[in-house]
Amino acid sequence: MRILASVALVAALSSAALAAPVETELEAPGPLGPLKGTMLAPADANGPVILIIPGSGPTDRNGNNPLGLKAASYRLLAEGLAAEGITSVRVDKRGMFGSAKAITDGNAITIADYAADVHAWIAKIREAKKAPCVWVAGHSEGGLVALATAQGQTADICGLVLIAAPGRSLGEILRAQFKSNPANAPILADAMTILDALEAGRKIDVSKFHPVLQQMFYPGVQGFLIDEYSYDPAKLIASYAGPVLILQGERDIQIDVADARLLKAADDRAKLVLLPDTNHVLKTVTSDDRHANVATYGDPSLPLAPGVVDAVAGFVTGATH
């Protein structure tokens, strides 16, 4: 009996090992060098494939950046999706991290450039996985990129998953973010002046402003911001005919629930899921305490909030049947 039990245990352990997801480094062609990312696939990966587009700034494929963001939200999402039989590819943006050699200047970009990279990734993933189409999931600014990518002929895109995505121009959202934090009072007037200029398509000298504003709006990034602020996410979603999931946390202090509702109003066929006690980095927050909310941004040990993986996996697998 003990021998049989041992054999059964070994068989169970072997089965578990075989069922572990497989992580593979992947490359797609960039302008001057390769774009790089990570594919995480279930061992029996015959299900949907999702491309995860990162948010703003120097945010890497795992959802972290050197400015203090260590939540690892994209890695955790990929792991959760793999457990549901869904393959994901999470990527570094051109000019950054593994994709640093794709261009010489990581700031010399436009939203259209990022959209071109998404198309390159979709082609690579379809080739690698023999998939008829790929789901595109964009988080925060990545949601705007996903919407821009899905304009025109999109047979290679199964649908969109917009996670904490803007429903207004990002310039308007940044205005609201500045105004919502009382600590910004000393720099608020200058911040509005800068945003006025960029939204009008003009670069502005920030050298005499507060160091925080100099860092946020330094000359090298202003061209990108001017381009980015010109996009209206509501108009983009209204012109897309494919399936869309709008996923929004109700404790998000960066993107408001109102943005999710604006997207839904522009596309009444889209599925809107609001998650209580979920913040911008998809972690659980149970109060209005801003410091507690921000603290989750630096803690990769915290799991994703309940409902995040279920909402994405349920939408993608349901919509493919």
C-alpha cells in the first residue's frame, strides 16, 4: 500500500510539473532593433492569446518602473491568466528596457508609433501561436494605445480589454489629478499653464518652474505629450466594431470611474465591469486613505484584487465561443 501511495504521489507531482506554464522570451521587429517581451503559456495552450500593453512612462513588461512602481501587476495578471488556460505576452515599449535598441531616443515617439509596434507584436504572436487573432489588453495609457491600434482594418485583433483606461484626453485627466491632491496647491497654477500650452500644441520652457514640474514636463518628452493629448479615447472606441471589455477599479486615484462610463457611453455594446476596492495597479484598497492606496504601488507581494483575472478571462473565453 505504501509503495502504491508513493507511486501515486510521484505521478501527481509529475502531472503538476507538466501543467506548469511555460515562459518564453519573444522578439518582434522594431524600427532599428528588436522589441522584446515575455510569453507565458499554459502547458496545453490552445486557448486565447492576450497582448498586454503597459501604461505611461518608463513602465516595463511586468508593470514596474524605476520611479517607485513595483506592483508587478502585469506579471501577476499573466500568471493568473495562465492558470485559466490563457496565453499572454507582456512587452517592453520601444526605447526602454529590453526594447532599448529599437530606437535611439525613447522619447522621440508618438501614439501611432506605439500602435505600429502593437501590430508588429500581433503579427509575431500569430506566427508563433498559429492564432487567427490576438486580444489586445491596454492598461492606463496602454488603453489609449490599444484603441489607436484598433482603428481601421482589425481582423487580426480579436477584441480589446481596456483596464483603467482613459475616457477623456490625458491632458484633461492630468488636470483633474493635479486638482484632486491638496498638496499640489503651490504648483497648481504653473501646472495648468504647462498643460494649456501642450494641449494647444506648443512646447513650453519649464526651467523656472518647480523641480517636480521640470521632471514631469522636461523638454524631451513634450513632443510626445502634445501628440498624446490630441487623442480622444471616446471617439476612438466609438469607431471600433469589435468586442470590448472596460475594466475599472472603484478605488483608482488616477483614472476615474467616470472615464469608464464615458467609454461605455461611446460604445454601448462594450461590457463594463466595475471592481470595488480595486485601485489603479489592480490591488485591493478598502478605504479612501490616499497613502494606503499609494503604498500598494510598491508591494509586489500583494495579489491582484479579486475579480481582475476572472473578469478578463471570462470575457476573453466567453467571447471566443
